[in-house]
Amino acid sequence: MSLRHSAPESPEGDTPTVVELLFTYARRLFLVLFITLAGGSLASPASAEDARIVKRLSFSQAAAALTLDLYLPNQTTDPVPCVITIQGGGFRPQNGQRFKPFAEHLARNGFAAALISYRGSPEHRHPDTLADVKASVRYIRSVADRYGIDADRIGAMGRSAGGTLAALLAVTGTSDDPDSQIQAAVCFAGVFDFVGRFTRQEQLAMQPNSQTKIKTNGQWIGTAFSPRDPQWLAASAITHVDPGDPPILFLHSRNDSTVPWFQSRDMHRAMTAAGVDAEILLYETGGHGVSPKHRNSLDDMVAFFHKHL
């Protein structure tokens, strides 16, 4: 498309000259930079049909790449709950952008959604990744009033490695760090017991590439696999369960050949045994993406958050 065809019109309806065009675009760029710098942030607002999006909000000083995109539902007057939205990806660094559909779905249903980035293997280990996720919760609480968020209603969701992190976020919260605590979580196909994943025959039988997974999981955990290794146990959410944990919904497909559905079953059992309000939905189809043929698992997530946030 030529510059002439795409040019904005002048007030009189004439096509502007090249000099006028350059002046117009330079002025617009100056205004954008001025507004951004005046707000003290490199955030840039965008828009979607069902949400207002504030992009690239820096939530941690641990790394410059740690930013989040905040999706805010349109047409709301009261403060809304917010869901930390955690992308999966083999425990490697993520920028969250593949999980836009999750954030959009949450915003469409009345939730704010924080689409976060985080550090991961091989450069960083599980304590760093979890620290990033917790930092995002603290940040959301710190800006809650500015963006119309209810700081007392923060949840988290994630799939695969993101589901693992959402569970760890939920069960490792302490009264010593109340600003990083959440009130509910939804975990899609997460790993919650790294030891059980590689020692129980029923789970090994569903993972044809288990030896590869031991190596890649070990890069994130930081040590060679051992059933009694403290780091493998610490990275397993199932070892942190106690009666004070928030409600969690586990969603898993029985035909998942990446993470066996027994992971969700066992974590659900551990939580209910501890007296925690936990729920589980198992689908016959959907694979590791937890996308069953005749049901929208995202709607199950939304229903749970409406109940608990």
C-alpha cells in the first residue's frame, strides 16, 4: 500500500503533502512517548473487543524481561478479581504471549488477567521461576486500585508447566508474605509430584519419553534425579499441601501422554485428605492441551473462579 493511499485526511478532506504526513506522524509519536513517560512506566495501552489491555508492565527488578500484559474487562464499575495467567513450556523461559486466548476468555467473563513472563531453565532453577510468579502477584496487589482490581480476590491458572507453577503458588503461600498469596487456582495438566512421575509404573507406562523428561525436568530442578533428593521434593507441590491452602481445580485429559492424569488425581487426593476444598475434572479426550471434544474446559475454569473469587 502506498503512503498516499494510507495517509490520514486533513480537516478539509484533502490528501496531505509528504511534509505534512511526516509532521503528523512525528507529532503522534511524541504524544505517545510523552504519555508513556509521564505515567512513569513503559506500559502501552491496547484494546480488544472484550478487554482493555495494558502491555509490558514491569513487575520485577530481577530481570528486564519480566513484564506482564494486563487484560481488563470492559464496562465494569466495581473492582474485579484478577487471575495470574501462566503459560507452560517445559519449564523454560516464557513471555506469556501464547496464552492470550486464556486472558481474553477471562476478561470476556468479567475477570482481569495478568499474562506474565518468567525465567526458567537452563539458566534458572525452580526457586527463581516461583519467585517470578510470586512477584507478579505482589505487583498486581500494588497496582490494584489503579486498575480497578480487587486485591483480596486474586487467583492463578496455568497449563502444563504453568499448571505446576499455579499449584506451587497456591500451596507455598505463607503468612510471612501475604501479598503473594492467592485465593484460588486452576491447574491444567500440571506436574505436582516429580518423584511419582518417574517412579510409579502406572505413570511411566503413559510416558514413552520419560527418560527425556527426567533430563529436562532435572535442568529446572537443578540436580540429578533421586526419589529422596530435597530439590525434587521441594519442586513438587504435593509435598507442600496443608489445610490452609486455597481451593484448587484440577483439569486433565485421560489421554494425555505428556503428563499422566494420575498427577492431578494424586494431588486432588492429597488436598482433600488435608481438608482443602479441591475439585477435579477428568476428560476422556483432549490430550495435553486439555481440549476435550464436546466441552470447553475454559468454561469449567471460569465457573470455578466465579465460585471462589
